Amino acid sequence: MKFWAVRLGSIGLAVLVSFGIGMIAQGSSGTVSRLIALAGLYVTLAVSLNLINGITGQFSIGHAAFYQVGSYTAAFLASILLSRGVISNLGTPIPWVLVAVATSLVTAGIAGLFIGLPSLRLRGDYLAIVTLGFGEILRIIIQNTPQLGGSYGINSPKAFVVPYVWMLTFLCVGVCRNLLQTAHGLSFLSVREDEVASSAMGVNVTRVKVAAFVIGSAFAGAAGALLTFNEGFINVNSFTMDVSFIILTMVVLGGTGSVTGSIVAALTLFILPEVLRDAPAMPLNAVLGTLAGIALLVGTIRLAMDHKGLGRSIWMPKTYMGIGIAVAGGVVVSVLANYLPALTNRTIPSAELRMVIFSAVLVIMMLLRPQGIFGVRELGLKSFFRRANA
Amino acid sequence: MPEPILSLQNATIQFGGLVAVDNVTFDINAGELFGLIGPNGAGKTTCFNLVTGVYKPTGGNILFKGKRINGIPPHKVAKLGIARTFQNIRLFGALSVLDNVVIGGFLRNRTNIFASMAYLPGAIRETERLRDQAMALLEVMDLADEADGRAADLPYGKQRRLEIARAMATQPDLLLLDEPAAGMNPQESEDLMNTVRKLRDDFGKTVLLIEHDMKFVMNLCERIVVLDHGEEIARGVPVEIRNHPEVIKAYLGEAV
């Protein structure tokens, strides 16, 4: 009885929070509302890729392909409904949106099945190439199919989907968390750890890999359908390799296998470039000087961390000295750069500067915390309590 | 005469020109402690791989409880009741000691993946059951104190014992141990000997083991088969094997 009360309570809470986010989105400007929707979609994408990459250990780098399958399925369905006069150009009613999401879930799941099947024989880099190739082939086929809009793209009647985006996010996170709490999830992890040993223990490695691909791609497909109705217009440029790489970066940055890590990294990596849009344009020499300073600083901390592996604390006098030298070095480089005539007259516009900062953050992160934000751990109420008890 | 639990009938496997296991024939009776020994490269581990379905024999038959199991994939062999450990330890290193054993029990799980994805009471109960069973096995293998630690952080001897616990979790009838005492000190290997005996006496498992530690094999095993270059060169009780001229020749070489 208590079980079902907790279960219904948490589902109710998730729905409530989703509609709450929806209300916030409705109250804010169109741009912000769109960003709130996209943030939810990226969390879903990262968490679902984490199931394939992080939990089951199948290195897939073509996640945007499944996103695309879902998105185009929904757009195609909407175009049929439009031509039949079931929906009008003014907007897609929510029940039809949900039908499209369910359809996309299935089609992307089937696509995942087809990619999952070759993955049975391929490992590591070989699988990565296949998934990458699949994404590119799909994109180019769609680009050359006039029925799907070709390179121009497809228009679909918009709908306000923010609450449903976040409901999908909660569902995806919930499913991954549930799996990891049960013995089934352990069988996924065992495939990542050692395929030979897990098959010797009776785990059907084939089935686990295919299941991971199907579940992961189905969620990506559902996210794609919601993207279609949120944007009202999609074309192949929304699903390039860059998108796959950003999702992959989110998973790696969050800590491979950690669901909470994927969530935090997805939100951070999505919001960071948006916040940086307001960054001022900066002179090139200042940027170079800062980067050099950061490089020295990170290098020093990295060295100190390597020493820590030898059983010493990283906070020894040498570290402070190193940090001091690094900062001084940065200033010196910056001043020197000032005197280089080739550099002084150039400024970097904010649109480019934000990508510089974005990349710098990634490099720093990977140097200082290669296992990702959370490593393999999960952040949850339980870990807080455990710390309190310890 | 009861039916043997495992019998190899002229089992052969060829890799190109190399015959790794050549016409090997032996029967193991239920409840036996059976040893498979031989110099390095004799084909012992390949025999294990044939029995557990990693390789498909190119000739001959392998029968488990009278049923032919040639070429059945490993996870199905495990389900039939054969579990193994590995010579080069293959634990799920990043997972906890307890979770390693839970995965061993997973093949007898009775829920489907959708119940787990929805975290239904059935799936929770099943996971609890597997956890309890795993904990009990850790007690038997004297690893209960380490249950929450990472498997890769265990000392070597304990990792070997954890491999046995994980194999036991599949509820096998036949346990294949590949060099269980490798890298253990005399005290640890003495303890292990008692544990393996306990697995047979208290849990009724049949044990087939590969081992280089002669003291271990001679004290523990009731019957032994010796392989060299993929072929059987001797079989018998430990006393016979110890004095068998072919065995001495295979291990030490011939007198010049």
C-alpha cells in the first residue's frame, strides 16, 4: 500500500513539476520558452545515450540519427494529418502530438534495433564508426528525398509541448534509475565490464545490447517528435554530427554511466553557450593571455594531482607557488601579446568568443576531472543521507 | 552405474593446423572432485572453453547430463547448470562485490525487463531475493565483510574466491574452476581446499578443476586426467598420476 502511495505520489509530482515548468515557459519570452524545451530534450538525449554508452558500454556516436528518425516520423505524420484536414495549420492539438510521440518512439526503437544488431559483432571504435555512418547516411538520404522536404525541410503545425518535454525527461530518467536499481540493470553493467564473463554467468549479451539500443533510441525518437512540434520546422541541419558529438560530450563530461552526471552535464553544456551569448567582444591579445594563464594554472593543478597519487596532499606550499607562477605567467603572456602588432588590432566577436570559452571549459574539465563530474557515482537523497551518517 | 554428469567423447578442436584438444575422452560422475592437469599449453583451458560453449568442437561430442551441448552459446550452457571461473580473473571490476554475485544469480531471475523499467513490486522482490542469495554465498566464501567494496579493489586471493561465489550464484550442478589457487599463499590455498570440499559435501556440486599447484590437486581431487599437447597422456587416482612415467616426462622432460 505504502509502495503504491509513494509511486503515485512521485508520478504526480513529476507531472506537476512538468506543468510548473510549462507555466514558467508560457510566462517568459518566446526565446526563453524555446530554450526551456530544448534543455529538457537535451537531458533526455544525454540520459538515453548514457544507457547505451555509459551503462551498457556500447560506444555509439550517432545518437542524433535516432533523434532525427523520431523528428521526421512526427513531421511526416503531421503532414499526412494536414493533407487529410484532421489538423489545421494553426497548431497541432495535444492528443495528436502524443500520438506522434508514441509513433516516433516506435520507429526510432526499430531503427535502434537495426543498429543494435550489427553491434553484436562490433566493439569499441568499429561500432562507433557504424553508428556515425548510420547517422550520416540517414541524413543524406533524407536530404535527397523530396517527400521529406529534401534539404529545405518540413513545416509542421506548432504546439506548446514544454510540459510534455519535461514529462518525457522525467520518464527517461525514471526508467534508467529503475533499471539500475534492479538486477536487470546489473546485467547491463556486466556487459560493459566484461562480455565474456557475463555470458559465462548466463547473461544473454546479445539481448542486453539490443535492449539498450532499442530503449535508448526510442527515447531519443520521442524527444525528436517533441522537437518537431516545438520548432514547427525541421530540416537536416538540426541533426548533423555536431549534435551527436554534443550529446556524447554531455555523457562523458557527466561521468560515463552516471545518470545524474548526464543530467547535470546536459544542462550545463546546453545553458553555458546560451548564457555566453551576452559575452562582450574582447581583444585577441587579452583572450590569448587569459588562455595561456589558464593553461599554466590547469597544468600546475594537474601536476599536483599526479603527485597526490603518490600519497601527498595537493595543498602543499609548492602548489600555491605554482598557482602564483601560473597567474604571473598569464599576465606576462597577455602583456607580451599586447606588443605584437599582428594581434593588437583584432577583436574576437562574442559569437566566436563563446565557442572559445565553451571549448576551454571542456578541455579544463577533462584535464582536471577525467572521470566526469560525478564519475560513476549517482547523486541522490540516499547519498546525502549516507554522508550524514558517515 | 549412474549416468555421468559430464562426458567428453573424442572431443577435438582444431585452430587451422593446430589441434588444441585432440580426441579427449573422459566422464565425470555427479559429486566427484575431478582434476585436469598438464603443462602450459596442454589444452586444459581450451577444454573448459569447449564445455562452456566459448568454442564449438570440430569433432566429437560433449554431453551434459546425457544431453549433447556442442556449440550451445555460453549463456545457455550456464542456464543448463555449468558455471566456471577464469584463469585470468574476469570480475566486473567497477561493480561492488555483492553486485558481482547478484549478476551470477540473474539467470534464474523470474521477472521481465519491463517490470524492472517500471520498478514494479515483483522486480523489487526479485532483486531483493537475488541480493539475499548473493549475501549468503558471500558468507560461505568468507567475503561478507567486503560486500560493498569494489571488486577490483579486493586482494588477489579474495578476487579468486569472489569468482567462485559468482559462479555458485548461477546454481550450477557442475563447477569448473580454472586455476583457483593460482597466486595464493600456502595458507590461502589450504583454506580454498577446504572451501572447495565444502562446496561438494554441503552443496552437492560436482567440481572439475584445472590447477598447477600439485599439492592442491593431489590432496583434493579424487580422479585426475593429464593432458599434454592436447592429448590425454594419463588418468587415474592421485597416487597413480604422481608416479606415472609419462606425466613425469611431460612435466620434467626426459633423462638425457
